[in-house]
Amino acid sequence: MKYRLKTYSILEFGRRKDADGNPHQEDCTFPMPDKLCDADRTFILCDGMGGHDAGEVASATVCETMGKSIIANGHDDVGIFTDEDLRKAITDAFDALDSKDDPYAAKKMGTTMTLLKLHNEGATIAHIGDSRVYHIRLGADGNVTRILFQTEDHSLINDLVKIGELTKEEARTSPQKNVITRAMQPNLQSRPKADIHHIADIRPGDYFYLCSDGMLEQPDMEDGTTLLNVFSDAGGSAEEKVRILRNVTKDNGDNHTALIIHVMNVTDRPQSLFATLLHKIFH
């Protein structure tokens, strides 16, 4: 497949402050907002682990290393991209984290990871942690707009909800809501694996939405209600959707970051010469 895209980003401090009271950013994206362009096909979003040392170093290291690994192998243009290519990029990122580890730190730095890679066969989505990726197909309004896919959080709260120990309402106010069960950290005895999902059904008008959990503080954002309304025809142009998302999250307490990928057009990849010859022979 070949794609025509419009790409947008949100990268905000929220009310997060460091020990000196200064705005503090632990989220990172690849590409960074000032480098993002419509020709990009590789998108990564990481959220450094709050309360841990050097969370911002971890998120930047993973974004930069994975992005460079993918592009160095010639994969940022539309072409073949395999799960093995993805696993190599993740391994490269873990190795880079290992090299930056501080053995004297009280707690290890760490980060979540989400990835969207558009390629010949569709899209590959991968994630570790509780940052999310959504595939959204817009309709006239929020009632008919559909979230076709969303990643499942690797979090203690999500596990407790799944086994019936907590309701979704209780989960929203639980003191354990920020505890994640998978993260990218240096020098782990066992490196966690990413969940990987493949999408072949991509249509003009679809959106991919990558976001850190800081974008989801309000219940209507977390449960998808706001997203269904925003990513509908009633939500206006793509630029208006971004403006609405900025407005509804501007007072959030945490860093909040998003990549918004609007699929403007999709065309099938050209047939190979061999396939073209077969078509001519048998037709």
C-alpha cells in the first residue's frame, strides 16, 4: 500500500514539575514535533516513568534508537517491514538503555513504548506499558464513529479489572492506577516483549492516534467517548480535532503527548513484474 498522510502532534508539560518547581517533560516522540512531516511512515511515542530517575532520558533513548534502527534498514519509505525488523529495533533500544544505566541510581529509569509503522502490507502496531495506539474510522458523529482497535494497557489496574477485583469506576480513582506491569528499563534479567498487532484494512479518512496516559486523565477520554466525538465528521477538520484535544487536556496534571495520523488516501502497492506477467498470460 501507499499512503498520503497529514500528521500532527501534541507535546505538553501539563502541571508536571521537577524538584525545583520547573516544568518537567518525560514524554518523547519520534519524530519530534519540529521534525514531524507528512512523508513520515514510522511513529513512536514513549512516556518516561514518573517518579523514577531519568525518565526523560529513557523515553528519548528509546524513541531515537528505535527510529534510527528502522530508518537505517531502509524502512521509513513504504516497503517490506517484518516483525523481525521490529524486534531488532526494540533490542537496539534495550541495548542503548543498558549503556546509559546508572548503577548508583535509587531506581532504574524506564519508559513505555508505542509504535505505528505503515508499510506495504498495512500497519504494524507495537506497545509496552500503558501508552496507547488507536485505529479510528470516522462517521458522521460519535454514535457511528468506531474505534476499530486499541492497545490493551500493561498495567496493574487493567489486570485487576479483567479478573473482576475492581470495576472500571473504582479503577479511575485507585492509588495504583499508575502502576505498569511492563516497561523498557536497562539491564533487566528478562526483557519484556511487546504486544504486536497487524492491520491490513486501512481506508481514506481513518485516523491513528498514539497517546501517553496523560492525555486520558478525564473519564470521557479514558473510555473513548470524547475520542469518538472528536474523531467524527462532527469534530471538524483535522486541525480542529487537534485544537479540541489540546483544549480538553490543557489542565491535566501529567505530561500529555499525542501523535495524530490522518490517512488522506490509500492506494494498493504496484504489482511486481512477475505478477504483471502472470496476469497478462492468464487473462
